[in-house]
Amino acid sequence: MDNNGTDPLYGFNNGIDINLKYGSYSNITIQDCEITNSGYVGTSTDPLNAAVVTIKARDDSPSYNTIPATLTNVVVKNNLITGPQNGLRFGEYNKINSTPTNVTVEGNDLSYAFSNKAIINRMNADVIAICNWHGSTDLSTILATLAEYGTGNIILSTSLATGGDGSLAVGFQPTGSCTCPSGNLVTNTNTSETFCSIQAAIDDPQTLNGHTLSVGPGTYIENIVVTKELTIAGPNAGISPNTGVRLPEALLIPALNSPTDWTSSLIEVIPGNVVIDGLTLDGDNPSLGGSGDYNVSQGIIAMRGQANVIVKNNIIRNIATVAIILANDLNGAMSTGNIVTENKIDNVSPTSGFGIGVYTGNNTFI
């Protein structure tokens, strides 16, 4: 399919526009296709509007929220996708939709130099990206082609190491191997499963309370939310940055520029019984720009009165407000068993009005 959605006088151009309303839908697959030169901007002023393929189940106000549509199970696989503006968009361009859920984007050639983004998620559900060719194996380069606007994430599971097509048949049949961008690797030592991001390892259904995630050396560009009782161990677990000789670091830097947002953090801990050991957290992501060395407000936050949160052997630097917060903003009930030890904290901004290394309060004890 070539040259669809190219009207220069129209404001809603898309190559394929699946726009579901007023019902429950499931099982959409777009596979082994070449969808090219589609989705011109036309008269639209929104850079997120035009796309080669857009899929949405409309539940947005004011027109569709009273009888909301839902969609589950979407697969976009082994396609060549090119167009001038955006590649794939899930959700309506100026809204946030709840679905589709269970979305997988796998084995596609998304390497075209789109003017805006290769994948856009405007949903409160995740998009899983597996073994696509992004034109690069560099993590920061790939992430720059992705955009998230709801609470849903684009989970970059693996990417192709090369962009070879192994067949003359229609679509894209990759010959390259699947790897982690920039060589990152996170291993669940209980299940032996491997992941390319810390968040993907946390979110995996096979990751359970009590498991250990071993984070290999590399740079991880993500803001993490720990939703399970886990040990997250970097390559320097058990090695104090103050007295020991460190191995190559697992460096966590922010994906978003939000130094003035009090709720922003590199790691947010939701439950108790969590160990964070042997990582380097750096709030400065040079690719985000921003003011000075700071792109995130907090380093590690656990503000729900969690018990038994252990933060040890980490380097935490370039934080706008507070490096580590353990507190109870829910009900003030006593929280104990928390340990903060053998961390190295450097360059917490004194201009924020805080400049605090470790903060505890509201009946939370360290």
C-alpha cells in the first residue's frame, strides 16, 4: 500500500485509520505488509496527527465517553512502514484513550526518518516493542523516536542489530539478531529471563515478590516505578562507593526533563520489602537539555510508609531536590526496618530550596 492519506487540503491524513467506536473489539493483526509514503500532514497543525497507521478505541469526551469502545489484542508484525510524519500511533491524536490493551509491535522496519516519531502511545496501556529495526542500536537514538502521552509506556524489549530483509516477499522478514539497545541486560535470577530495561523486568508477569533483578553494566534511560517486593542489584551490589573498588556501573538517567516536578524521580518505590543495591543514579541526561545538571527532582522516593526499604551501595548525583526520601504521606503510621547505608550522594542542587541528601518524616524511621 503506497501513497495513502496524502491530501494536502485535508487535516486528518493517515495511511490506515482504524477508528473504533461504541463497542468492544478484539484481535487486530497487521502483518507482512509494506505501507509506504503514507500519512501526510496536510492542513493539520498537530505534529502527532498524521501517521502511517493509527489504531484507537474511542472513549474520549465529549463524544465517545458515554458509550466507550474497547479493544484488546493488537499485533503489528513484519511490516515495512514509511511516511513523512509519524509511523504508528495508538490512541486518538489529541486525546488519551484507555485501550487498546495487549499491543505488540514486533519485527517491523521502523528505520524511516520520520519527521516526528516512529511509535506514539496516547493510551493508558502499554505498547510492547520487540525486535524491530530502528535504524540504530543506540538506546538514546531509539528512544528519541518514541513518544508517550498517557500513563501507558512503550516498553522497548529488544531491537534488531541490523536491518537486513531475508526475503523478496511483501513485508519485512528480518535477518538480524535481537539484542538489547546499547548492550543493556537485566536478568531475573529466579526465572533466568532477560530484559533490556529495568522497568520491563519489573513489569513482567513472571517477576514475583521476592525475586532478584540483576542489572548489568550500561546506561538505562528510564524513570522506574517499583511495583513489587524486589531486590534490584547492580553490578556493584555489595561494593561501597566510599571505600571499595567499583566495577563498570549500571547508570540510570532520566527519560523525562522534570526537575521542578516534586513527584518526578529516577526510582519510585511503591511496596515495602525492596532493596536497591549497587546502582548509579544520575539526574543529568545531557540529551534532554534543561537547566544545568538537573533533569529530575528526586533520586529515590518511597513516600507511602513502606517498611523494610533498603538503599545501599549506590551513587546518587545531580538531583534537583532530594536524593533519597523515605516518608509516609498516606496516614502517618509508623514505618520501620528501613536502611540507608554506604551510598555516595553528590551535587544535590542548593538552589531548589532543599538540597537534601536523605529526608525522612511522618513517622518513618531509618
